[in-house]
Amino acid sequence: MTRPAVLLALAIVGCAPRPNLDAERTAILAADSAWLGAAPSGNIDSIVSFWTDDARVIAPGQPPRVGRAAIRQMVDESSKMPGFSISWQTTDVVVGPSGDIAYSFSTNVFTVPGQAGRIDTLRGQGAVVWRKGDDGRWRSAVDIWTPRAP
């Protein structure tokens, strides 16, 4: 490569638009809010649409669920449990410099069937790795949570 070609290549790379990380953070929070709104709806397709096709969900004491089909099965099974619900509050979102990957932290509350027909409330904390798709939509690529200390 000639010197002028190298300089031109460097100039083009240097002029590449930089992502607006604040706008991406806002977009992730909007996607997260829409996901939270979809969670109690019972609309499995809508709920599952917030994960990437190759997503991995890691829940306490369970093997990872990998891919949309496995996650769909998990969501379907959960929705059929009497008293099941989930809610969360995202506390932090950090967007990578490239603007197409991010992670967030949250606290969560699950209600699940317990012993003797009662409903147990489980409080936890989680982290989500977000990935921006070719369609511009942010989705969860990794979703992991663990119980909070009492």
C-alpha cells in the first residue's frame, strides 16, 4: 500500500461516526421497559422476542437454557405455574465503545408456587448482556440471575 493510500485509509477510519452511547443507553432502557411490560402479558412470542436467537439464560440451580427454542420452553413452563410472576428494576446500563454491546444490572422479584399451596417470593439480582441486532433492536444475549443475600 502506498503512503497516500495508508493516509487515506487512516483518515477514513478516523472519520467514522462514533456511536452516541447516551442514545444507545436510552434505547436499552426502553427495550428493558418494554420487556418488563411484556413479562406479565402471557404472550410467549412477545416475551421471547427480547432474547437473541442464540441467547443463554442462566438461572440459579438450573442448567443454562441456550437458544430461543429452549428459552421459549422455559417461559411457557413458567407461565403455566400457578402464582408465577417476575418483575425487575434495572439499576445500571453500560454501553461498550462500539455502541453495539452493553451490559446491565438489576434487582428482581419472582413469585413461585411453594410448599402447601403457598406462594413464595424470591428476591434476586441479575445481569444482562445486551447485543444490538442488524435491525437496530437491542436484545438480551446473556441473562443471568442469582438470589440476593438475606
